[in-house]
Amino acid sequence: MYVLNTWYVAAWSNEVDRKPVKRVICEQPLVLFRTQNGTPVALADRCAHRAFPLSAGRTIGDSIECGYHGFTYGEDGMCTKVPAQSTIPERAKVRKYPLVEKDGWIWAWMGDAAAADPADVPDTHWMNDPEWATVTHSVPFACRAELIHDNLLDLTHESFLHKTTVGDDYIYEHGITVEVEGSVVSVDRLMPSVEAPPLYADTMNARGLFDRFHCTEFFVPNLHVLHSGITGEGKPRAEGYLIKVLNGITPIDAHNSWYYYAFSRNFAVDDAQATEDLRVGLETVLREDAEALEAQEIGMQSRPAGEFDVLIAQDGGVAKARRILSTLIKREQAAVADRSAAGARA
């Protein structure tokens, strides 16, 4: 059901401190905390003694203490103390998850730790670039992660769902170009000689006609980077008002997901009112998406077996991303089956 050998956003950097924080990613419960020198740590949120959540405990030095019977675990996941006896059972340990802290996000690797490569964490540097201003949101979505991926790859829904903020009828009137490179799917749309949408027009003070564009890069299965903006008619995109929308999508379970959202802009960087207007406006966009996808999730669960989506030309990116995601999952499942078979033969 999930791609595990990848990096998922587990939390914002400012959400994790010395106090234990609980997260569930791909149905795996994690506890996050920082050591005394500020290094983030992620362990399985389940004491080896009786499966009590470590997130309900406390940190002591660079370790975490279970709040039930006091078993204490170091940052490597090994038990270092059992208060009721001097000896520590060999099996008293919990899984440690690789982490990378970058650009304000903490990423967790959910699969084979030996395969974790920090270089594979996608580029999100705009969040920390002083030439860009950023608005962020975190929203739990009551839907499977795949529905969020589809939503971001087919932005024609903006014309209907987000009329007061980023939508306009002309969006669905223009086609898309889809490209695939490895496990990255790019869906590009150019909308020439159009008016800026309401939210952009207000924050950019953009009146008249512009060339609007958005290109979604989906780094399957964890992150969408939307390169968006408006520019003068016939002008290069780089000369316009540029926006980078970073969408970290993290599965919780089969019907719930975390949505980590950042909207970075290269205009009105020091304008506090523009930032506040965008914060409120984009919160509206996310709420509308959450409500729509929750309703879609309910529809998916009640849909008869053998009934499938009817895809159209605008779903070209959706179709390609689904195939890549399915391939990645099958590849991991095959690897697990091979290891199980090898273990049985041994």
C-alpha cells in the first residue's frame, strides 16, 4: 500500500523539541524528540516491554524514558536502563528511523535504513531563502494520500473549487504538457493573456492581462513542487511574479494523510499585510481541498468493486504518476518476498 524506501515529511522543525512528539507514518507509530545538542531523533513509538507509547514518556539527557515502567532508550534505540533490575534483556530495543532536517522540515525514512540516502531529500530551499517570503500550513486530511496526489496533478479543479482565491474558468480551457524523468512527473500548463486570479491580483496588485503558468513536479511519492506565477504577455516566466508551492504529502494510514504546505513568493517579500492575506487565503484553499477530498474518500470507500475512475486528457499526469507509484510498491513487495523466501531456505 505504501512506498517505504523514501523520505516523508514527519514534522516541521519548530514542532520538535525536547518534549516527545507522536507521529504515525505509513501506519508506523514514531516518537520524535531532540537530544541535548538539538539533534532530532525518531524511534518506534512502542516500548519493548509492553508496547506502551514512548511519546507518553519524557526525555532524560539524550534518552527517552517510558512513562509506564521506566524502560529508558538511547538515541540509537537500545535500552540503557530497566529500573526494576540491573540486567537489560537482549531484545530490549526499539527501531531507530533515519532523519534529515532540511529547510524547516524533518524528513523520516520509513523503509530499509541501509538504503537511506540524505541526498535523495528533494530541494525545498525557497523556504529558507531571504529573497523569498513563505507562508506555511499543516493540515490533517481525512483521505488517502493518492487522492491528494491526483488533486495536485490535475489543477482544473481550481476553476470550480477555488473560485474566490486561485480559480478561474480559463484554467480548464488550456491543455497540459506531461513529462516523466525517472520517478518525477511534471505537468505544465500555460494560460496566455488572462487576468490574475483574485488572490494573486490583490497581493500582487496585478491588474490587466498576463501570461499565467503552473508546473507541478511530483517527486513520487512524497512531494509536489508547484512552480507557478504570472508574467507579462509573451515574457519569460523568470521575469514575472514567481511562486513555489511545496506540498509534502505523508500517509498516516489507508484513509488519512498529513499535508505539509509551504507557499514561497519572490514578490512583496517584506509586506506583512500581503503575507497575512496569503495566509488567510491559502488556508481557505486548503480547507476547500480537505472538504472535497474527504467527500471523495467517502465515495471511494462506497464505490462498487470493479468501478474505476474515468480519466480524461487533463489526467495525463495522474495516469503516469499512478503507474510509477504502483511500480515502486510492487518492486518493494517483490524485494520483501525475496528476502522472506531466502530466510525460509536458510
